[in-house]
Amino acid sequence: MDQQPPEDQDGSAAAGGPPTCYRHPDRETGIRCTRCERPICTDCMVEASVGFHCPECVREGSGSGHHRAPNRPRTLAGGSVADDPRLVTKILLGINLAVFVAVLIARQSEYPLVDDLLLFGRAYSGDPSAGLEGVAEGQWYRLVTSMFLHQEVWHIAFNMLGLWWLGGPLEAALGRARYLALYLLSGLAGSALTYWIADPAQGSLGASGAVFGLLGATAVLMRRMNYDMRPVIALLVVNLIFTFNPWGAIAWQAHVGGLVAGALIAIAMVHAPRERRNAVQYGACALVLVVIVVAVLVRTAALT
């Protein structure tokens, strides 16, 4: 028999107001559990054969007897439901902060750690020819290390706030593996586009490409869930204004590359037909990776 929502967990807002998640009363939602009809947010919803279930119904359904769930609980994109939906986001935050601290310590000891991790090598050394050092000489790891590299407090603060705000809901909706693939490929796409068209003497660093990928993916997810798109559109517009500011202090190539890659990967993640879900999702990720590799190879050939 279907479970009825307790009166104190209905999650309904005040009379005339929109419903709120029964576990997170501060979050408005238009989604309800198809078993008990509790309002649930994207962090709490678990994809079922028909609609979505709340965590309580999933736990009851995984028990013995006639309540056993026919399928393992899955996220919207088909990933496994995790107890901590922000674990990967926390790990990524930790890596970024650890690299930032390492750069600060190295700066005190006058060791140029930044030069070893930058996309274009010794771009800040003042030697115009030094910009060719790095990826062009086979140091492809810089495409990744530059994604976790920050020098200024304001820079890492803005990027980590964006990672926390956008990453948690995406990780819950996609699952850990898919979310991590989205983050890394978005960051790599930002690095690749910067490497493709930016001046080799320009220093390029930061998680902005990956964060913009999360922003693009958030827009896709909100559209998929039929949420109000105005907040994410406003956030995107503000970020693009800062990206293309007249002072030119921001590597806009990383932002655009990450945004486009994140949106494309997210489309494949949340719109893939269930019967071909893995093939479409893995195929989209592989295609983005191939484009990144080709772009880097072509640019390297032009520089060397």
C-alpha cells in the first residue's frame, strides 16, 4: 500500500505559496515523489521506473518481501545514488585549496611553482620566448594542473564559491562518475581553447573553465526539470560581462571553452534515451575528449 506523507513532513509552503522540499524547507520545488507525493528537490529525488521517489520510499523499497525495489536507485542521469551527494565536490575543493597553499608556500621560498603548473610554462617570467615552454614541448599535464592553479585569494574564492553552489546539485543529479567527467572535460576544454587561440606569453590558470562548464550544465538541467530559467540566465549574463570586460585581465577562452563543453556533455547526460543511455553519455564524453586532443595537436604543430 502506498505510503501517505505525514502531516509534519508535507513540505507545503504557506497557503497559496509554492511547495517546498520536505527535507529542505527552504527549497521550492515542483517535483513530488510518485509513491507518497512528498515534495522533493533535485538533491533528494531518485529516478524510478515512473517519475521520482523520495529517499524514504527508496529505503523502504529496498527492503525484503513485496517492497523490494525492482531496480537499483538511480539519479536523473542514471548514476548511482550516493549517501553524500557532495563528496566529489568536496574533494575537488580540497585539491584546489591544497594547490593554492602549495603555491603560497613556494612563493615564500622563492621557488617558482606557478611556472611549473601554468598552461604556457614560464609565461610570467618576462621572457617572450618562454611562453612556448610547456604543452608545446610535450608537457600535456599542464592542461590539467592549470585547472587547479590560483595565485590570488579573490580568484580562488570566486571559483570555489561557484564550484560549491553549482557542483552539489549537479553531483546529486548526475552521480559521482558522470559529474567528475563533466568537471574535468569542461576544464580541459577551457585549457584547450586557451592553448588554441591565446598568446603563448599569456599566463592562464584557474578553475574558471570547469566552473563555467558546471554553469552550462546547470542551465541544461534546469531546462530539463522545467525550472524557472531566469536566475541561471541572469547569472550567466553577469559572468559573461565579467569575462569580456574591457580590461582583458580574464582568459575568456577558458570560460567559453568550458561553458560550451559543459552544456554539450550535460545535454547528453540528461536527455539520453534510457535504453541507450550509457552509449550516448560515454560517446559524448569521448567526442569532447577527441576534439580537445585534436585541438592541442594542431596548435602544437603550429607552434613548433
